[in-house]
Amino acid sequence: MTVAGWREAEVCDYAVVGSPVSHSLSPKMHRRTYAALGLELTYRAIEVPPGELAEAAAHLGRLGVKGINVTVPLKGEAFRVFGGDEPRAEATNTVCLVSGCGWNTDVGALEADLEGRVQGPALVVGAGGAARAAVIALFRLGVPVHYHSRRPEALQEWSSRNHVPLSWVDGSLAGYGLVMNATSAGHSGLSPELDWPSAERGALAYDFSYGEASKPFLNLAREHGLSTRDGLPMLAAQGALSIAHWLGIQPPFAETREALACP
């Protein structure tokens, strides 16, 4: 799917912005959910390169866009521009362009999706906004967490700054009941380098991505006896929370899950 850049964007009520953003299922999910709720609202995908979010958001607001979902690699930039309700995450993925308020729905969506599914401890792989959201959600659920990344200092600096007790470990998967891929490696057809033979059979491998981007990590996980879950149910929960923030209604979890046919 070809999407317009923000300078060429057409008028709509809501949108998802990022780069790349053509793969996003958010337009499908939101349109179907609005229809199920009896709302005549429009939603588009709009390309916004890094470094242009503030200018793009101002332009979209003048067009009449009321709110945006923000995807990679703009979540940190969105937090710096709009702030957010979860400052420890230092990432924002939902914005009301009318009020200028920002929220992080990654944390709440992940918490909702993982509740009752986690057999800890957990290993979070990555050091960006998704990894930070995963750590916060897991701590809320009372799950012990370690992390692994190619840049050990990145998340360690964050954990020290935000007083979050967290330790870097090597790529061994031994002893973990949950392994979370919070990297974007799958978008390049890759999986993080991990010691798969050491993984606990039956542990849950969870990828923040969905579709083709989730396959490199989850296929390896299945080959080594792990159960798997991709990011589609999390996307549905994010969508429901976004709609609740924008429209002031109860999160329509059932409708967004149905829109994506999520379990």
C-alpha cells in the first residue's frame, strides 16, 4: 500500500504516522471499529520521517486531523514534543491534536494482553521505546525482568535515570518463561541473535511486531519448542485505548479485536 507523505496528506479525522507506515493495519482496524460503533469517522496512514513530527503534527492539525497514533521510529520524538502520561517510558504513541495531550498505550495494552499468560521470569530483548514499555508493564504485573541488547548501556542509563531495577544479561534463554522481542529486526527480515538451544520448551515467545515482521523471531521460537504470540492482540488493545482517549468512551476492546480477528 502506498501512503502519502504528511505534506500531501488528505483530510481525515484520525491517522497513524511513522516511517515506514504502509504495512500498518491500524487503518483497517480503526475503520472497522468506527463502523461497528456507528461512528462516521475516517482514518489514514501518513508517512512522517524522523525529525519532522512537530511540523507534521501542526500541519495535520490545521487540516482538521483530531488525533494521531505514532509508530516507529517516532515514539521518542512524540514524547519530546507532546509529553505523555507514562514519563518513565519516555515514548508516546497516541496524541490528541486538539488538546496537545499525549499518552503511551503500549504499556496498558501489553499489560492487558499479558495478564494471566506470563510464567516468569521474563527476558526483554531490545533497548528502545518498546523495550521500556515492556519492562514497565512486566513490573506492574509483578514479573521479574532482565534485558538483553547489543547496546547494554542504553537501557541501563534509562533504568538508572528512572529508578527501575534492571540488569543486562547475555543472550542465553535458559530459565525464562517469557522472551519478548522488542526490536525492529523483523522489519529487515532478521531475528535478534540469541542462544535458542538454551530456551525452555513451552516458554512463551512474544514479538511486538505482527505479520511478516514477526516471522523471523517467532519461527525460530517454534523450531525450539516455544509457544508464540505476535503483536496483533496488543495492536487491538492499543487501538481501543486510543479511541477511548480521543472520544472519551470506554475502550472498545471487543470491537478492535473483532476488527483484526484477534484471539
